[in-house]
Amino acid sequence: MEIKHEKIKTNLQKILPAKASGDKWDLHLYIAGQNPKAVTAFNNLKLICEEHLKGKYHIEVIDLLKNPQIAHDDHILAVPTLVRKLPLPERNIIGDLSNKERVLAGLGLVDHSELKLV
Amino acid sequence: MKKKERPSHRNILPKSPTSIQGLDEITGGGLPKGRPTLICGGAGCGKTLFAMEFLVRGATLYNEPGVFISFEETEKELTANVASLGFDLDNLVEHKKIWLEHIHVERGEIEQSGEYDLEGLFIRIHLAIESVGAKRVVLDTIESLFAVLPNQLILRTELRRLFQWLKRKGVTTIVTAERGEGAFTRQGLEEYVSDCVILLDHRVNDQSSIRRLRIVKYRGSTHGTNEYPFLIDEDGFSVLPVTSLGLNYSSSHERISTGIPRLDTMLSGKGYFRSSTMLVSGTAGTGKTSIASQFAEAACKRGERVLFFTFEESPSQLMRNMLSIGIDLQPWVKKGLLQFHATRPTLYGLENHLTTSIKLINKFEPNIVIVDTINGFMVGENQTEVKTMLLRLVDFLKMKQLTAFFTSLTSETENLSIPDVDISSLIDTWLLVRDLEIGGERNRGLYVLKSRGMAHSNQIREFRLTNHGIELLDVYVGSEGVLTGSARLSQETKDDAEQLLRQQEIGTKQFGLERKRDAMEAQIVVLRSEFQAEEAEALKVITIEKARNERFTQDKIKMGKSRRGDVSIKTTGTKKKKYI
């Protein structure tokens, strides 16, 4: 499966104007080429967002191979890296996002304490 | 295929020169080119500096741009830190000779979910390398990643991949790592970086810190295996190999005066060899510094440059003292031909002493280096260290073709102190100044213990400090033994009186002989005249006898004729027969 950059953008255009900034989830997914790990990560993220943040999220997929400078600018080491740009503060999650609970915790959708109970 | 591969084994491993003083000598040319090298050591032992110097030297001297990936310090911090060592990183960065990349890692803020890789890091390193066309890369300290990134298994796999990737790129890489307990690095990086491992150490001994470097491993190359002391100062890193130079220095035939005419005479009339090493040893107050000063003055008069290390007196005190024996060094200092360097022996560690000395020598470029006294180096108890250090200094001076003059303080009880004996093999000309105690007096005696490559006097000379410099006098050697000072003087007067007496005796004898000769000659005259008289008498008799004989013969003939004999008388010979 291929990730369509444009698809996400259109998605974003649909959601953005409707939501207030406080309620906006701005997520960046850094990948290095469209390898299986990147695809898995995107799919996992998409599923989680659809489930928990439906209608108020925006995912930007950034391919570092296409734009290497961003790795430097945004301090990216590991890929895939998911960065929660908004709401602040920034949060980083690395990996292919296959552990859903961890992603939820990382994004702050679930408390760490809650996570442990689960 | 096999045939093709074989010659490559014989090829020397290509190396990337570090230009770090001394390191290239012990590694046989530098770090392995195109391979990663691990630099490990404890906190504050100079890993970052080592790596930075490698990059800066590469960029400035070998036109090999470099990338510095810092996991700990920001670009600004790095630039400021190494500026104190004279590295202008801003300038190098501006001219695209060096690329600084700070990889910011925040601790405890990263959540992991599922598998990841370090492709982001790869991309950044790649970008940095491409930006400047780097041939050298530094990763300082990549171990920080372990503290930040979860899942060590993935991290290790990724690091292994990173080093292989760098190797494929053909960049010479330095990886720094903290020294771990019982292992070279905390995270066992030596497992991945196995081409060359250099260990830096920083320890404190006798309250002075000593930095040491050791090459633990250098695959495919021979290397020095010792621990080498190294220093970090305003000129960067310098490693001090014990004898990196070997004994291949050329030697000069030129001779230079000692400044003391009679000492020159003792050294086959010409003085020391240029670029040889002299040692004057003696007990306290025997005039070692004076000999050194006289030598310094003589050199300055020839227009040579002299660097004078004094570990015992301040320059002004030394000059004042020398003035009392008529050696004025002040003008030479003003002219810039003579430079003093005075430090307290205890101020620095041995290595520091040595490197400071070497630096000053390089800076001042003297012809002659004087060290007064080498005991100044004996800070610690460790004799071997002192010896190797002196060995290094002498080697360095030899290599530089400099004339070295050391003084050494020996204890009163022994003739030669231990350090003297230890370094004697390094010394070309060794003078010994000794106290000679005779007749309630203390005098100085000087002799040449050894002097390589020249005929030298075996005599002990009395050594005197006068108000016009050093004088050497013959000691009195006679039936009374070796005498100096007033004992020598009194003995000499005694000798003079004895000699006068003998001379008078000889005069009398000669006079008597003359008279005898005269008498003899008079007698000869008398004898001769007597003989002459006798001779005249004898001659007269002979003449008469001859005449008589003649007459007799004639008478016989006449008689024969008158008797008319028929037998004629032919000769006197037959006539005689006939009669018989």
C-alpha cells in the first residue's frame, strides 16, 4: 500500500477550518522512504486517530529521504517518529506504532497510570 | 583471484594522519583511513578535543573536510570550547571545511511503540558529509543515545549498521565513548568498532595529574604498545613518545668553545662538539651554574641563541650572582640572544615540564639549551619516569641538532648520583666538579669524566672562580699527593726553593768542569810542543843516516871501478844477497 501525501492534505483541508485551535491535533509522522515500517506506522496512526480523534486531527507525513534537511531542523534520529506538534507540549513517539496503548499514552490520550492498569 | 589478493596483504594499511604531535609516530602514520576508530576514556580525559583536533588538522593541513556530530555539546558550545586551543571553528565552518552537527537528544521524553530504526540519524550524517565532502567524521559521544532511546537491541543493531555504513562510505571515523567499569566502554562499543581502539587515561599521582594514551588495538598495523603521556594545552593535544626518533640523527664536526680557554684545551683544544650533550655534575656550590653561564656567555658572544632553564634561581638572582665572577649576562638578555625560563620544579608534572620545555625551544629556536639543574625534573620518586623524560628531552634536542648543557646536583656522600648514572649513556661530554678538601681548605677540582669522539685530558684541574670568570689551574701532583689551594701554593714555594738550590749546585759543578777542561787543554799544548821537538830531532838523525848510506854506496862503486873488477854490480838488492 502506498501513502498518498495529497490524500492527507485533502483530509486536513476538510477538518481544519471547522475546529478551534485548542482542539486541533497536529501530528507529524517522519519516515525515511516508503518502506514497510513507514506504511505500518501510518496505518496504525490512521486507525488510532480515526478512533480517538476523529475529525480534529491532521497528519503530515514527512519523508526525510525527500527532504533531508528536515531531519536536522526537527531533530529527528529514529524513524518512524511521530511528533505531536499540537496540542503543546510536543511529544515524541518512535516506532511503527504497533503498540496501541503506548501510542495512546505517548499522545497523552491515556494516562500512564491508566495504561498500567490496562 | 588469489594471486591478485596477495600483494594487497603486503601493502601498508592506508592511514589518515592526525598531525597530533607524537601520535602519528606511535601509530605509524595515523588512524586507519576509511575505518572507524574508538577513543575511550573517563570524563575530562580529552576525548572531544582529540577528535576535534583530528578534524581541524585534517581540514587545515590535509584538505580533508570533516563532520563533527555532537550528541552532547551544541555547535556554539563546541566552537567556544575549542577556541581556547586556537581552533577557529567559525571560520572553518564558514569555508565549508568543517560541519558541526549537534544532535539534540532529550532524555526521557520519547515513547516507543513498535520497531524503529535510526534512519533519521543516517540521513543527517549523510547530509552533513555531502555538504562539505567530508573525509573525516566524528561521533561524540554516540553512547548518549543509549540513555535516550528505548530498546537497546534495536539500538545496537542500528549502531552496528551505522559503523558499517560509514566504513562503506570510506570516511575515517572517530567514535568517542566513556570508559566503563571493567570494559573499555560502558556500552561495549569496542565490539562494533574494532579496527582501532585508543584509550585515554587521566590519573593523579603524587598530587600531579598525568594524562596517558594507549593504543589498545590497531588491526592490521604495528603500533607502539606503551602508555604514552600526553598533554592538552593552548596548542592542543600532544603525545610524547619515549623514543620515537631512533638514533638516526646526524652529528656535527663543528667544535664550540666552552668559554673557558683551559677547558677547551682539556677537550683536545677546541671545546665541545656542536649539537652534543654535556653534563656537569657536582655537589652543591661547586660552580656548575658558573660553568653553564660562562658557556652561555661565550655562545652569545658568537651571536648564538641560548635558552636557559633555571629551576633553582630566578633569572635576576642568577645574573646578579654571575656578575660577581665577571660574567655579565644582562646585555645578551636585552639583545634577545639569551632567554631565561625559570620555574619551580614542583609546579608541574614531568610531562608538563617536558612539553613546556619543548614548546619554548620550538618558539625561541635557540642554538644552545641549558638546563640548570636536571634535578629540577625529579619531582616524584619514580626514577624510571625521570629517565625516560630526560631521554625524550635529549632525543628531541638531538633531533633538533641543538647543543644541550645540563647540570646535575650530586649528593655529598656519593660521587655520582643515581640520575647521573641513569642518563650517562645519553651524555657526550661529562664534566665532574669535585670538592677537594686538603689542609683545612675546600677547593674545587674539575675533570673530564668522558668526552665522546675527542682526545681529552685525563688531568684533574683546579677550578677557580675569579672576578674575571672561571680559571683552571694545574693541580700540584707530586710526592705529597694532589694539592690544591694554599696547600698547592706552599708546596710550590717549597719546590721553588729546592729548585734554586739544585740550580746553584749544578752551577758549581759546571764551573769545576770548565776548569778541568782548561787544565787538560794546557797539558795538551805542553805535550804537543815536546813531541814536536822530539820529532825534529828524529828527522835530523834520519836525514844524516840517509846521507851516510848514500855516500857508502857511491864509495863502493868507486872502489870497484878503481879495482877494475869484471863483475858489474847491478842493483843494491842483489848486492845485499851477495853479501849474505
